[in-house]
Amino acid sequence: MSDKTNEEKLRILKERLATIQQKKETNYTEEVKKDKPVAPVFEEDLVNERKPESDSTRKKSSAWKIIFFLILFAFFGGIGYYSYNNDFKMDPTIENIKKDFDDMYVSLFGNDNKDEDDKEKKKKKKKVIYNKSSFDGNFIIVLNTFDEKELADNEAQSLSEKGYKSGVFLLSDVSNSEEEVVQTYIGPFNKEGEANQYLNSTNLTSKGGIIELQ
């Protein structure tokens, strides 16, 4: 009975010693991990890593800003140019911008329909003859061409207010052309010299041309 009790005590003692030893080993391992040196990360290294990307982004951003401002400058410059040439009136300005863009589109891409191309070429080759019987004179100054009569009337009214003898007509009514467009004009004049004086005046420089009536 005594031997059995001693053996039991010895077994319990060994188990406790084993548990204590295991705890010591665990604590030692944790302390070693804590004491292990870690390579320092300096702020300078972080800045150097980000710097190339930051500079590249700035360069791209600056390039896009320059392109944007160039486009903006060209746009407003074009609007200003057309407005100046049309006495700062909105409707004629829009009409002329539209006409120039249409001409540019045709010159760059052409027409899709070959038959339409042929018709346009024939119209351009065909000389427009203005009927003398439609006017009381020998010469007129044709200024601008419009698709809408209202725009032509606005320009004619503006010229009349400045003292010019101005009017409008449907091209197909006063000529051999079949185009259904409206034109503004000044005149008529009996002599070409009179028409030249008007054409070379300040407000009409670079506008229109003298037409001899037949």
C-alpha cells in the first residue's frame, strides 16, 4: 500500500516537472521572437519608392492640361473670328460655321453617294447667270448665301440700317440655277465702278463679289 502511494506521488511529480519544462520552453521561444531584430524602414525609402510614380503622374496631368487649354483657345478663337466677320450677330455666325464645317467634311471624307457627287460637280461647273430683267440695273454685289430666309433678312436689315441699299432673293428665281437658297445683295448699280466703291468700303471688305447681270 505504501509502495503504491509512493509511485503515485512520483508520477504526479514527473508530470508537474514536464509541464513546468514545457512552459519554460514556450516562454523562451516567445522571447527569442520578440528580441529578433527587424530591418528599419526609413521615411526616405518610402518617398523614393513613390517618387517615380508621382512624377510620371504629374507629367501626364500637365500634358493633358496643355492640350485642353489649346483646344479651348482654338475653339473660342474660332468663335471670335466668325462673330467678328458677321458683325457679332449670332444667327449668321452659326450659319457660316455650319457651312464651313460641311465644306470641310466633304473635302475630307467626300460624299457617300457617287450620283450626288456628280450632281454637285455639275452644279459647280455650271456658271450661274443672274437675270437682268429681275433688277433695275446692270450690276449687283452678292454677299452671302443662306438656307433660311430669316437669316438672310436679318443680314439685309443690318446692312440697310448702315445705309446700304440691300435686299434678298431666292437664287432660283433670279438666275439659271436650280438651287433653293437665299442670297443677300447690295444694288443694283448701273456702272461697275459704283459697285466697286461699295465693295471696297470698310464694312464690306472680303465679302461678296460683283455680278454682271445678263
